Amino acid sequence: MSHYLCYPSSSEDCVRGRLEELRTLGVVEVLNLLGKGHAAVVLEARLSNGTPVAVKVLRVDSKRTDLTAECRIAELAYPVSPKVYSCSEEFIVMELVRGYPAVEVLVSEGFRYPYVVKVLAAGRWLDVRGVDHRELSRAHKHVVIDRTGAVRILDYESAAVVERPCNICRLFSWLARLRGVDVGVLGEVLTPLRYYKKAESEDLRRELFKEILRSSEVLSVHPESRSGNCISCN
Ligand SMILES: Nc1ncnc2c1ncn2[C@@H]1O[C@H](COP(=O)(O)OP(=O)(O)OP(=O)(O)O)[C@@H](O)[C@H]1O
Ligand SMILES: [Mg+2]
């Protein structure tokens, strides 16, 4: 598995050097490949005290020069992001998130309102922290429901710290698209979302978020029951 440390190269010198560096970060064993992206690979590994971790490793052919900016933002986004244990230019050693893609849970649970609320609340947390994730249009890959039922958002590669991010805007349109909800039905939510995006005061954003959550119930209602001609829609 350690050959992935220098992916896509398999230079022994590179692997040896990176293994040594990983040891200084407390990682003693590399176990599995969790994912392979354009700029990095993610490996399951183990710390010397036995803690399972995920290690994001900069690919040697990556256009990015290091992972430290991503790491700082991931730290800011915790506990929605995985907990970061340590970082270097080439590695982010973080909590191993075990769970299911949120999309699978949402679909299998019929978009039950508590799940819709949890997803939007995770986005709201990022908004409060000033973290703009910037890849939530691909939320399928990045939003996970962990074993405790908490919504976790992965991959802060494109994220930035900005004044008034609107992660909930992205998540809401993702949910609406997934659910196949008609824009006409969304009017009640789109207005507070528009205000939320523009609002400068955090108090106002907090109030608007409550309204957004209330009206988001439309995402959980069975589509046929909206038309008023449903016989047994429970
Ligand atoms: N902390 C984690 N715990 C468990 N699995 C993880 C963790 N971080 C990432 N993964 C897994 O590895 C995959 C790739 O992670 P990530 O999206 O951060 O890599 P990437 O190199 O930025 O990929 P891409 O270029 O496709 O965006 C994720 O989709 C997920 O399956
Ligand atoms: Mg990425």
C-alpha cells in the first residue's frame, strides 16, 4: 500500500522519504486506498497509539504545491470536517470518517425532514465559520453521514475563507435537484435564501436560516401529496 505515497510515481527513494515523514507525524502503518483524486490520494492508516486515520497525500504530479492551506481550512471547519491530527506540505493526517454518502441515506430514508435539516445545518456551520467549500455542487462525493448519524463534509481542497459564504445555497439546490422538486414549489424557500446570501448581519442570517429550515420541509413532502390528489401518501 505504501507505493501510493508517491502516486503516480513508484520511486523507492520518494516512498522511503515520505514514510519517514509520516512516522514523524505518528503514522506507523498504511492500510488501504480510500480515494484517488486529481491532486491527492487518500489512504487509510494507523497511528502509533492504534487510532485509525485517513491520510491525504499530495500526488507527486499535482499542480498544487502543498496541502497546508487545505489543512488550515479543514481545522476551521471541524466538527463538520474530519478532525485534523497533523499536517505538513505533503500530508493531512485526519479522522477516518466511516459512514455512508448522504445521498444514499437521503434516498433510502425518503428525504425525511431530520436528514434535510442535518445537511443544511452542516452547511450553516461552514457559513458561520466563514468557510466557503466551493465544491458542494458535487456534494454526492463530499457529504457523508457518519456512524453517529452526524453529517460530515469532506475535501477542503477548493475551499476559501470568505466573509459571507452561502454553503446552504449550494446544498439546498443540490437537495432540490436530487429530489426533483419543481422551482414553482420552492418560492417560499428561495426568497429567504436570496436574503440570506445578501444579509450582512449575522443575527439576520441566523433568523433567515430558521425560516429556510422551516420552509425546507417542502423537500421532505412526497411529491404526489403536494398536488392534493394523493390517496395514500404516508
Ligand atoms: N477523512 C476521511 N475519512 C474517510 N474517507 C475519506 C476521508 N477523506 C477523504 N476520504 C475518501 O477519499 C475520497 C477522496 O478524498 P478527497 O475528495 O479529499 O480527495 P481529492 O484528492 O481532493 O479528490 P478530488 O480530486 O476528486 O476532489 C473521498 O471521496 C472519500 O471517499
Ligand atoms: Mg478534491
